[in-house]
Amino acid sequence: MNLVVVGTPGDRRPGLFAEACRSAGLPGPRLVPWTDVLRGVPLPFRAGDLVRVDSPGEDRAADALLRGPGEPARVGGGARWYATFTAALRRLSGEATAAGARLLCDIGDIAVMFDKRLSQARLSAAGVPVPAVLPDIDGYAALRSRMDETGERRVFVKPAHGSSASGVVALQTAPGRVRAVTSAFMAGDRLLNALRVRSYGSEQEVGALIGLLAPDGLHVERWLPKAALGGRVFDLRVVVVGGEPTHAVVRTSRTPMTNLHLGGARGDLGAVRRALGEDGWRRALDVCARAAACFPGSPMVGVDLLVGAGMKRFAVCEVNAFGDLLPGLTGFPGGPAEGLDTYAAQVRSYAAQAESCAARVRSLACAT
């Protein structure tokens, strides 16, 4: 296999993937920097290349090309980021096809996964359980009005094109009270990402916060109470490779945000499985597999699964095109990725696909 990775030099993902390739006896993949793609540099694809598209990462130059110049820690610019990113995906696809290379992913799937409104609608249409949505929210006044109409008192407000919980707000209201929990820090008329979750408790502050997020588009969904173990709420990031759930990490927190970079901690997967029971665990993985099946052109999907209080209900809150950065985590015992990390599991899946394609070509040649 001639593998190419579109990624960011210095980012952990291409390095971990290259290590997995070498461990499988394959040559390390060639790296095409995202900055070259975004600047319109001719891409060095060759006939027969298999092209893996990875995250642009936290690269200042790539971020400036995607969102425009500015502080990388700022919240916002998601609409411009999305437009630039999806245009770059189309260019990637066109140049790969022209060179006789093949993308290992479907760019349409990636585009949908990076729009929370589109991905939630696709999941819901397929019968995958998701939180109820409050649609067409364009600001704080509309949000409060819709919450009153529907009787909702707890919602998550998310930038439509955000990631890593950037700009996500957990909002609770009661007569005469409001509380917003977020990692976004208001600095005058700007929002900055922080590594500490904070809360805002006045209508003026919360209105200003939502007002700063709204221009890039909002996705608002019902806040479903999460299950808890050991006094900490949790959810699951489940990696699905080749249509089958292979890896999972428990993300725990004492705040509504379970993201590990915001103070969340990895929990005990064995304890979660015991609490769910074997039937509950099978149902949880089935929901994740059904979610991934909504993106059939994606060889890997990271599914964020909410486990409801009481351990009986599940809902998919997000799907991730680049949700495989779980260093040191190996596959489920007895499963197809036992002993393999997320990247090694994908390399093996790619190799199986390549052999299957080669076998079909041989079969057609023999038939003629």
C-alpha cells in the first residue's frame, strides 16, 4: 500500500498513524501538510496512492488559513472555518481522482460530521437515539422564547461547527435565575477558549455570551441527565472501525463537560460495563454501530455516547471524523482490535480493504 496522510507536521495523529504502519511492516506514509492544501499548492498524489485525511490539528498557520488571522485561542469563526475546510476537501478529492489516487474517506461524510445540525438530522432520520433539538435559534432572545414554549429548562448550546467543546454552553434556567457553564472566557467583546470550566449567572452575561456565539450558527439540544459512578458523571467515546465498535474510553467529570482537556478524567470501563450489564453494554455498542453506519464512506467514526441516569437509555450527542486520538488505548478483549490501538486497527482495516480490492481485480481479470 502506498499511504499518504493529509495532516499537520508535528501533530500527534500522523506520527501515531505512521508508527502503526511501520509496526504492521508497511512503509511510513508520506505527509501532505494541510497548509499546502489550504494555500493551493499542487498536491503530490500518485496513481495508486491511498489517501488518509486527518485533522488540521492545532496549527497556527492552518488555523489562520481556515478562520482568518487572529488569536488561535479565540472562540468563533466557525462558519468561515467550515466553508474553507469543505472547499479544501473538495479540492483534495478532485486532485486525488485526477492523479489516480483514492481517498480512504468520503468527504461528504466529513462535511456532515462537522455540522452538528446536519449530523444530528442524519442520525435522527435513521432512528439513532439523539437528544431532542430546539431548531432555528439565532440568538439569546429566541433561545429563551423557545425554551419557554417547549418547557425546557436545561439545554446545551453548541456552535454548529465547533469541536473540542469550544464555545459549548450548558444552560440552566429557573424563575428569576440563569446559569451558564462553559470553557469560554468573555474578554470584552471577544470569547477565548480556556482550560478551566467557569459559570456565568446573570441574564446580561449569558445573553452576551450567546450573542457572541450566534453569528456562526447554533445547535441547541436538550440536556439529558448523565449517569454517574463514584460521584462523577460520565459519557463514552466509542471508536468504530470498519463498522464495528473496537475501542472505548470513559470520560468522567464533576462538571457538565467531560472533555479530558477540560479537567475530565478517564474512568474505569470495566466498572461501566458491570453497571450496564452485558445486555446494556451490547445495546450501547449497537447504538454506536448504528450511528457509524449513517456515514458508510467513513472507515472510522468516533461516537460520543450519552448514558442516561439509571443506565437504561442511550443517546448519541456527537459523531467525530477525527475521533481516534486515544493514545495507549487498545481494543476490546476478544474483539477484532484486541491488543491494537486505534491507529493499528485502522491500518489493518485498510490492508484488508486493499486486499479485497486486489482480489476483485484478479477475479475480473480471470473472468475476461
